[in-house]
Amino acid sequence: MKTRLAKIIITMLAIMNISYAADNSIYIDQAGDNATVAITQDGAGNVVRGLPGVGTSNSTPAKIYGDGNQVSVSQIGSGNTLRLGIQTDTSVGASTVNYSVSNSMNSTATIQLGSNTTNSSANNIGITQSGNSSLANIKSIGASNTITVNTAGGANNSATISAQGDNITGTLAVTGGGGNTVSMDLQSPGGTSAAVIAGATNTINVAQSGGVTGHQSTMDITGSGNTIGVTQQGTGGDNIANLKITGSGGTFTINQNNH
């Protein structure tokens, strides 16, 4: 019953805010399993964050607590803000979050899975960016999380993935646009990372730590002005890097340490 009530409230808030088409604010504080949350905001200055009273600024994260939740957020326009916190059971998890921003300028999305004291595991996070100067920052603490970021078109977009836990998968894809940057830091025994770049002026940084059935970094870059840095460390196994480049002006640094 709690989960069903949460669904209805969130849907009503989304519809109410969409009707104004600008400076929309949606507040979420959801607790329960198997909820479906779908939000679309069209206009400028849209905000998704936590309930008022917890904090007074847009840095207060919206809360999605529970297992098996399906969350979809779409923001269309400029100056959007998303602050989202995901917490699942360490043994069940399996929530899915999809976020897209389009026709955008200067939008910021921050998604936090777990915390320094509690893991959030087995989640699937998907980010899609199009437009200009959009920032996505995903921080994950927990095992078996999958994080995928796709940036298509536009310029000066950036995406940062920082993840800790076993068996993490991080994937970055950038197509078109100039000045786009992506960064991935996986502190994960058994983790894998991949990046596919087909655009201009891209920067990639990948750092992985922890070994044995992990330490894989695969990149396929076709473009100009690329700066690539890969650091993979021990202990005692793995360390596989596969880098393919067909572009110009790149600086490549690969440092693998296996003890």
C-alpha cells in the first residue's frame, strides 16, 4: 500500500509541474519495493530533488529507497537539475534508473547509489545526454552495479563515473560534438570498463583497482584531439587493456601494475 501511494503522488506531481512548462520542481521521497516512477519535464530550470524541509537548496537529493524500483526521468530544455539518491538492499537490489536530458544547455545531474555507510547493489543506471554543456556525475557504492553513459551530439558535455564494489560494469559512449569529456574510476575487483568514442576533442580517464577476474579496459576511438589515460593496478592478476585509435592528435598513457 505504501508503494502504491508513492506512485500516485509522484505521478500527480509530475503532471502538475509539466503543465507549467518552466521552472518546474518535483520533490520525491519514496520508500517501498517495485515502484514505477516516470517523470517528464519540458521547459527551463526544471528541478528534481528531495522534499522541502530536508534542505532548502537543489542539492537535497530525491530519495528512492527499496528494491526492484523502475525510475525514469526525462528533462527537456536548459538549466535543469537532478539530485537523486538510490538505496537498495545489499542482497536484492535490482533497481533500474534511466535519465535523459535533451535540447539542453547547462544542465546538471547527480546520482548517488549507496553511501559511505550503506551499500546499494545490483542496480542498472543509464544516462543519455544531448545538447550542450550538460554535466552527469554518478557515484556508486555497492556490488554488481552497471552504469552506462551515452553522449550524442552537442559540445562541452561531461560525464564522471566513480564506483566502488565488486563486479562493477562501466560503459561510456560519446558520438559527435567538441569538447566532451568522460572520466571513469572503478575501484572494483572483477570490474570491467569500456569506452567508445567517435567524435572530436574528447578526454577519457579510467582508473581501476583490485584484481582477479577484473581489470579490463576496452576502448575504440575514431576522432581527433583525444587524451586517454588508463591506470590499472594489482593484486596478482588480470590487467587487460585493448586500445584502438584511428584519430589525430591523441596523447595516450597506459599504466598497468600487477603484483
